Amino acid sequence: MATAVAPRVFKNFINGEWVESRSGKAYENRNPANTDELVGMFVSSAEEDVDAAVDAAKEAYKKWRLVPAPKRAEILFRTAELLVQRKEQFAKDMTREMGKVLAEARGDVQEAIDMTYYMAGEGRRLFGQTTPSELPNKFAMSVRQSIGVCGMITPWNFPMAIPSWKMMPALISGNTIVLKPAEDTPLSAYHLVQVLTEAGIPRGVVNLLSGDGPGAGAPVSKHKDVPVISFTGSTAVGRIIAMACAPDFKHCSLEMGGKNIIIVMEDANLDLAIDGAIWGGFGTTGQRCTAASRVAVHKSVYKEFVSRFVDRAKSLKVGDGLDPSTEMGPCINEQQLNTVMSYVEIGKNEGAKLLTGGNRLESGPYAKGWFYAPTVFGDCTPNMRIAQEEIFGPVVTVIPIDSLEQGLDVANGVPYGLSASIYTRNVNRAFQATRDLYTGIVYVNAPTIGAETHLPFGGTKQTGNGHREAAIAAIDFFTEWKTIYIDYSDKLQRAQIDNA
Ligand code: UN1
């Protein structure tokens, strides 16, 4: 569809100014529910833009690290307040560029608000330790120190929440930022940066570059003046980033794939478990790294669970996320839709039983978007590819199990370890599961999604590399410990020797 007026071009934000990319190139950001709708043009950044952003962040760091943390916090408080004021507009823009339903987009903005207030509160804490020295007349303490320029590469599925998870702890700790948001969802990052600017973030402290991974993300991850990289995205890209960081021993936090599970025991409240499996499996069109893409169901309730779960999946209303009656939006783009379609073929070929869905939605209101029907495979075995690999779409595999022990084996028998859940009314089983599920997050009688910002977020195995986001764990990543000893004895005191 031709547009009468030239579309708006959203620029990079470098050293406190909105600037063109050096190449002058830009790309289209389109609505995944209606590709006729152009959300905006965004500049395509390359290495020279990255260099300019890093230079600005490096210069700004000299002053920002010395601003008292409670003062830095004031800017974050104002940012959170502006986000509250603009929540509705930002949520609508997010739905337009990402496709998630409006209620979820509001939740995404809310998650950024929560994180921003939380980290603002840290401005008057950032606790270290004081502890007695083993020697007389000697004082010992540890303090957190900032590190420098932090490169952030963020995904499209939580276009504002995830940038906030990285930016707010980095900022409160005294670091400066170069943010490269996903190519599909730069507008939400743009809004977040705009609000930080209005709240008074000093020039150069936050820099934003739009563009694709190879063009703009890779040069950030390799840049010699960027000692910290925080990435959320696929395990395949995470591996490339880790390798880019390795030669310089950059601090590197990776949040990657998941193949999360809901275990439904025979004593579960089935109504609750079905609600949870629908929300966990099809919320955000299954495009969460925490999505419940597997459900393991005890054989004694398997038949009933499956028939009711499939009925619910069938009745989900798919459509444009701005329509209040829509329950599930489109896939983010054509490539993601193709991935979903190819996994559905894989599932059929490996003998899984397709119980509903399995097709693209293309007619009528779906003609201009990347829509796919909510899909359920039953009678799956734990080693099928559709039960092992992350699909990142509206596809749930249901696996029958005989016992809790088998459920736990199935749960742990994947390369990922982000989130897991158990539905049971037996407290002993619930506790056993929380102990034996080897994941970063465990839920009891709740689905695999819905993490809160003041608790650590992340996973084991190929989901992560040992770091956690959110909570104080995020501060741990964006600071380094400095241990300080002050000897006021006026003589040489030798630890481990003079006190023996
Ligand atoms: C993600 O899927 O990348 O717990 C993040 C949740 C959300 C965050 C998900 N609060 O599902």
C-alpha cells in the first residue's frame, strides 16, 4: 500500500543526539499482523556507527562513574515515572511492531517500569560487605565498582522489558551503554531511550544503534573498548558472541534458549493445569524463552488433559493484538513462521500425533500477517526433535509419563534449563521437584512464564553461561568487587603469618 507521506525515519542516538547512520541506509519495520503497515524506518548501523557510539560511551563513563549512585537513581526514578505516564502508547506501539496482544505489551512495559524502580532503589543500597580483619587495627570491606562501556544486544520478544533488565542495573552501577536492539523491534527501545533522555541521562551515557546482528551487533561484541557484553537471544548466536568475547576476556552474560516443561501429576488440579499450559504454551505466541513448549502428563489423567487442552487450544482467538478479543498474535516475521512450519513437518515425520493446528492462517483477516494456528502434538516421546529443540512458536508437545521420577528425567533430558513447572497437590512431590529440576526457575502450580523483576532470571546448561539477570544478580554482573583493606596499626602485619 502506498503511503502518502514519507515514513518517519528513526535515528540512532549517539552522544546525546539523534543522528543518521554513517551509511545513510535505513530499513523498514513492519507490523507482523499486517505487513502493509509500516511502523517506521530505522537506520541501518555498521561498524563506524558502533565506533562513534562506543567512543561517546567511553568518554561519558569518565564522569558517570563518579556521579553518586543515589543521584543516578533519581534519573531512573524519573524514567520509571515517564514510563508509567506513557505506558499505553508504548504498549500499543509494541503490539504494532512485535505482534503480542495489547495486554501482554502492557505487561512488557510494566516489567520495564518495575525494573527501573527496583534498580533506582538500589541507588541507596548497592551493598558490599564490612567484616572484621584477622589482624588487629585493620579494617576490611568490599565495594562494588563499575566496569565501563556495556554492549547490549537484545531480542524482539520482550522489546522493552529485556533492554530494561540490562540497562537499569548497568546504569545504577555507574556504567555506560551501547544498546543494539533486535532489528524487528527497535521502536520500543527507541521509546525507552527517549524517556531516559527526558529524565536527564547525561549525554553519551546511553547510546542506541538500530540495525541487524551481523552489521551492528557483531562490531559491538568485538569492540576493544567494550569490556562487558550482555546478550539475550538464540543459543546459536550466543555461542558466536561468547567466542567474540573470549580473546579479550570480556565479561559476557548470555540468556539463550529454553525447552521448558510443565509436569502434570495425577493429583493436579486439572482446570488450573490446563489454564497454565494454555497460557505458558501459547502466550506471546510461544515466543518466550520461558514458553511451556512441553507438557508431560501422568498417564492416569493423560486422556482427559489432552482432550480438554486441545479444545482450549482450538478455541484460542488468533488475530491482531490490538483487537481486545485477540488471545494470540502472529509470529514475529516470515523467517520465524518458516521455522515453525518446518518443525511441524519434522514432528509429523517423526511420528508425533498432530492433535490440532499444524497450519498457517492465511485467509481473510490473516492474509497480511505471519499467523499460525495454535498447534498441539500428542503422544510424543522425549527424544523427538520437537520435544528437544526450541521452536519459539505456538507449538506444544505433550508427552505421557508414568511417574514423577520419569517426569523429572524427561524435564531434565534436554540441552536447556531455563524454566520448569509442576502441577500437583502433594507437597512432598512439589518439594522433590523443586530440588531435582535442574533449571534456573521452577514453578509449582503455575506455568513456566511470569518471572518477577526482583528475583534472579536465567537458566542452566545451554540456556546460559552462569550469570543471572534481574534482581541483585544483575548488579553482580554489571559490577566488579573491590576488596579494600586499611591497616591503621602503623606496622607491617602479615596475613596468615603474624596471626598464626
Ligand atoms: C523471555 O522469554 O525472554 O517470565 C523473557 C517471563 C517474562 C520474561 C520472559 N517475565 O516469561
